[in-house]
Amino acid sequence: MYRFALKAYGCQMNVYDGDKMKTALLARGWTEAPEDEADVVILNGCSIRDKSEQKVWSELGRFAPRWGREGRPFVAVTGCIGQNVGAAMASRFPWVRFVSGPRHIGAVPEGLDLLMGCPGEKFFHLDDDPSAFFDISEVPLTRANPWKAFVTITHGCDNFCSYCIVPYVRGRFVSRSPGAILEEVRAFVQDGAREITLLGQNVNSYGKDLSPSFPFSALLRECAVKTGADRLRFVTSHPQDFTPDIVEVMKEHQPVICPSVNLPIQSGSDRMLALMNRKYTLSQYRSTVELLRSALPDLGLTSDLIVGHPGETEEDFARSVDMLREFRFDLVHTAAYSPRKGTAAAEREDQIPPAVKMERLRIVNTLQSAIAGEINASLEGRTFPVLLDDRAPRGEGLLQGRTPSDKVVIVEGGEDLLGRTASVEITRGDNWCLTGKILFLLD
Ligand code: SF4
């Protein structure tokens, strides 16, 4: 009986792919083990930023004392990092014996089985066809949180934003069939999941490639009506594809479809949005936000922002600062631009010096933290239905949950309340989370 350990880094799609690989390995008779007892350590890594890749490089360096020269234990590098730099990792470290990309997770279980019987071999499952896809059909029921599940609805991306490596490592945009998605959502609901998040690099484009086409709004409606899910969320959205029919379905199916949207803006300057190949203007973005906020009064709106993209002037950066003040997002995932080899922005000569990028990052983080604190403080005294989905990381006897708008709330409570929805009064709003007290249980 072979043993594996799997570590997933980066986005929820990598976690979901990791769960699928685990499920398929367990089905083939493998068992999960602590890392220092495993025959194979699978590193399902992320390549979105240089920092993400460095985490896996340093894990590989630390593996040296464990390397068994007879061929095991060994490391399998999978995910976006496998596609991007996995081959380089395998030539540098003899203990990397398996490499595959995110479009080939279906090759992992059989590949690892083969390698266990061939100690001298290495196995690379990479190819240059960006539309090839080799999936795992099992529903991943090994998820970390029993109350929440993630369902990938699209793979890859065709948008080619100037700074982003995703289209190169995850390949062309492909929608899964509505039937397979509904079946998976139902399986999770039957397995006890209360909240389902539909995942994709650009979920709003869902179904454009299907024949006949099947819009994202129709998929959302089907999931709300036909699966029994208590709560549905989706991530990530692209502003160019967030059409009014999606807002309409969200409004129609409250409270099942949660009023929370992540709508990455990336810059407040139209000049930068064009350089980034984002295909919308600030004014178009504003119209979508107005539509969402008028249809869903308790909307939780989060965004993503990059500072220091090549060519970003002080004036462009000032537009981003103004934009944060205007939209007052609940949360913004900010990042200093990090060049990714092979992307359009990495080739530009007008790169911004690291010190300037860091200073811009400091300014937007300070501003956004203050805005989030003000928004959260304004919620004190209000009551929300909160799904209690985990132990709080800080302290005994504390649970955490999420409001429909996706804000984290910490409450006092015993573990018997996990998986229940409670009516919670907010007693304190800080920059990063809310504190509340349970008034009564709702289910
Ligand atoms: S939409 Fe742009 S940023 Fe998002 S995955 Fe696609 S290329 Fe990357």
C-alpha cells in the first residue's frame, strides 16, 4: 500500500484539483500519510507570482535529507508551477520524479503508480496543446471543510491580460457541461456541504463555448433551484462579462445566491486598463457596480488591484487611489506587479522600480484598511444569518462563520454548532473581521 502527502498552494482551484487527485489516489488504494512518512509528496503549486514559485523551490530544497536513492520517497510537482517550471525543478533535484500541469491532473494517479514500480524513471506529463485537458471524473469528497465545497465550472482563460500567466499554464477557456456541474453540486450537498462556491478564472464567461451556448446566469439559476444548496457563491468575475442577467438572477434567488461579488478592477486609470488588456473602462466598471448595489443592498463587494504595472505613472496611480475612495470596497486583494516570463507586460522596458512599487502598495493598503474598518464599524448593531463553518484560529471556544456578504464573523460557541446557521448580532467591526454574538439558531 503506497502512501502520499499532498500540499496545495495558491488559489481555490488548486485546492480543488488537489482534492480531486487525493480522491482518485484513495480510490486506487493509496493512503494519505504525514509528509515525513509518505512515499510521494505531491506539491500542487502556484505560479501566479514569483513569490508563489519560491515557496515550492524552498520545499524542494528541504526534501534533500529524505531522498531515498532507490527511488522513493520522491516529489511530484503538479499544478500551474508544474507546467511553468516543473521541468527545471526536475533537472535540478533528482527527487522530483513526476511533473504535470493543471490540465493533466488525470495523469497523476496512474503516473505515480507507474513510478512506484520503476525506481530509475521520471515521468513528465506536459504538452503544448493549450486546449488538451485530462481531468479526473471523481467528485472530490475529501475536502478539508465538511460545510463548504468548491466546484470548478470553467478551466483556463482566453483573456490574456498583459501581466497574467494563467492562459499560458492553464490553457484555453473550456466550460464543463451543466449536467456534470449540477451532479457535482448535488453530490456535495448530499455529503453535507451547506455552501457551494462555483470556481473559474472568469466564471461570467461560462457556457459561451458550449453548443448550444448556456449562459452563466442560467447555470446559477439551475444550481439555485435544482441542487438543494443552502448557499451559493461564485468567483472570480471579469467586469467585461458581468452582464445584467447575472444581477437579475442573483436578485431573484436571494438568499440562496449570496450577495457577494469579487470584481477585480486592477487599476483606476483607463490608460492602464487598456495597457493591461482588460477590455473595460472605469465608467463601464462603475455602471456594473451601480447595477449590483441597487439590486442587492447588502452586497459585499471585493476587488483586486495591481500597483506598479509597467508604464504606471504617478497620475495613473492617483486614479487608482481615487477609485478606492469612490467604490469603497469591503476588501481589496492588492499586489505589487510581479513580472511573469512570457507575458506581454514582462517584455516592456518601462518597468517600475521596486521601491516605487512598494511605496504605492503601502499607500493603497493603508487607505483600503481604513475604508474596510469604517464599513465594518458601520455594521455594529446589525444582525445577519451566519453559517458557522470553522473553529476560529485565535482562541478556545470561538467559532468563525460568514455573513451572506462573505464577511468573517467571530462568535463564542461550542463545536456542536459547526455547520449550523445562526442569527448573529455584530458587536464590533474591525479592519479585517467582525465580532458578534449568537442570538438564536436558524436551522
Ligand atoms: S482574466 Fe486576465 S487576470 Fe484573470 S485569469 Fe484571465 S488573463 Fe489572468
